[in-house]
Amino acid sequence: MQRIYVQISICGLLILANILLVYANGENESSTRPDSHAPIGVMGDHAHKAGELMLSYRFMNMSMNGLRDGTDVVSTEEALKTYALVPTAMQMQMHMFGAMLAPHDVVTLMVMTSYRRNNMEMEGAHEHATGGHDHAVGHQEMESSGLGDLRLSTLIPILNKEHLDLILKAGVSIPTGSIAVEGTHGGTEEVVLPYPMQLGSGSYELLPSATLAATQGNWSYGLQVSAAFPLNENERGYKLGTFVGTTVWGARKLNDWLSISVRGSFANWGDISGRDTAFDPEGEDDHHGTEEHGDEDHHHAAPTGTSDINFLVPTMDPDLRGGTRGSVSAGVNLVFPDRIGGILAGQRFAVELQMPVYENLDGPQMTLGWKLLVGWQYAFALW
Ligand SMILES: [Cu+2]
């Protein structure tokens, strides 16, 4: 946790130093607006001119806290009546590296890869302490890290007027991220970690989106609709649900190098179809000794729902993955104007903080606390 704050502080200081630096140089008109790029949490919002290459880096920290079933908060104590182990908090950090290249004005190619780190805290049912289990009870943590999925996209600017842009994106996600990451939950035995701890989807996915962006004086607006359609059942026998999202933003240009934005997002994603057989309760018996105790006195079970399969942790249940979320974000975009000259001119920095305002989850499922994105982008002409 401390490392995140150090990273955030460094980014903050960097941005502050940049603001002072630019401020010291006075003000002029610049060809690029700070809000000509969408808030940093929006991907594939702009195209490039022929011969332009853009490199980007985004850091994301997502913090999840507690559980929700439908729109209701479920306490750890409540969930432990049904499950042997219950997640209480999760941190996900993601380093995203991207490149955009426009071989022609009418097409921009985009590639993006990421490095992820997940940490999940859990609470075990304390009554198991007397049961002679070999797995730990009480507080536990699990961790996973590694490369995420690779995303390749083609962006087509359909409309490219002075104050109005419409861009279509067709993308594909290549399953480079592992879906068989193992770890321990408390005991010494290495087991496959639950779905949210895995690094990729394991499936090829289609990633379409459409973005409409307009500017009007010092204001700019945008609307994006995007989706992710997993295409095939992955090698562990499941497929993530379809994701559909829409986001609307408005930005105010304060001067030629700084803009602020607010954004509203709405997203829906489905449950997992199929399931990882590692989470079959029969398979779990060897590790967690549910069989020795028998089902009568030890309900590791989730007897509700259509499935008769009982899971140790709610995060192992493929039917408790879907949900709907509405959220609001506040952001800042900063671009070094051309008058700075040298390598700094045209460099972009941006920050965005996202908070949920509505959640309806197939639960118990972990609820989103907040999401922070910090980004850097730099475009330059290759030819
Ligand atoms: Cu770009």
C-alpha cells in the first residue's frame, strides 16, 4: 500500500513542477488543446495524423472494499454464514503501456499491454479453528502479478470536422495474461486463485467502440460507447461475460495547457459461463477438508441460486461475477504547449479519479471503492 502512495506523490509532484514550469513561461495560443484528448480513463478517443506515433503510459490503482448483493451492502459476518472464506478488500494496480501509429490520416493503429498486480484480503470463518483444518482461519491475503492481455485496435475517424469528431474502433484482445495463477489462501498448498485474481480473460475478445467528441469555445464534450465480447471458452473451461459501457464527459479548458473534466460512466457486465474446474467443491476437498467434516455441520456452501455447486469463496462462483455500475469521475489534463520548445512541447499528463454512485451486483461480490488513473502521452511525427 505504501508504495502506491509514494508513486502517487511522485506523479503529483511531477505535475506540480510541470505546472510551475509552464506558468513561468507565460501564456500564448497553442495549436493543441489540453482537452483535445478525452479524460485519461477513456481509451481510443482520438486518432492521429499520418506519420504520427504516440507513446503512452497509464498507472491505475483500483481499490475494492467489502461486499454487495444487488444494491445492498453485505457485511463480512453475514457472508461468513454461507462461506468459509470471504474477501474483504482488494487492490489492483495496473501499468499500461500503449502505442498509437497512424500510417494514414484515415487509420490509426493502437497496441496496448499491461502489467498487473492484485492483492486480496480475506477473512476466514473463525469457528473452523476448532475443526483441525490445515488451512488458516481469520485474516488471510493472496497476491498475483504479471502480464495482462494484449490489445490490438484499429481506429477509423469517420468524421473529422473542426469542432466535431466521430471515431470508430475495432479491437481484439489476445489472451497473453495468465488465467492459471496459483497461490495460497492461508495454508501452504498452492491452488488456482479465484477469478478476480487472474491476470487475463483467457479468451480472444472483440473490442468495439464509438466515440463522438465536440468542442465549443473553452468547452469540450464527448460520448463513448464501448464493449468487450469474449469469443471462445478459455483453456480452463470458462468464458467471461460480455461487458458493455457508456461514458459521457465535459471538459473546460482553463488556458492553453490545462483543462478540467467531469465524467459519468455506466457499465454492465455479465456472469462467467462455464467454470474453472479447480473451483469444483469436490476438487477443493483435498485442500480444505470439507469432506472430513461432512456437509451437515460445515456449510461451506452457497445453497441459494440455481446451481447446486457449493463454493468455498464467493469469488470462485461463476454466477457471482456480473453487475451494473454507475460512476462519476473528475480529471485534469495538462499539455506542454509548443512555446516551451524542445522535448517537453506536446507532452501530456493527466489524472482522473473515479468513484461509484450506483452498484447492482450479482453478489456477494466485491464493491468498488475508488479508481485512480495517472497518465502520460507523447505524440511526435515519424515522417
Ligand atoms: Cu494517441
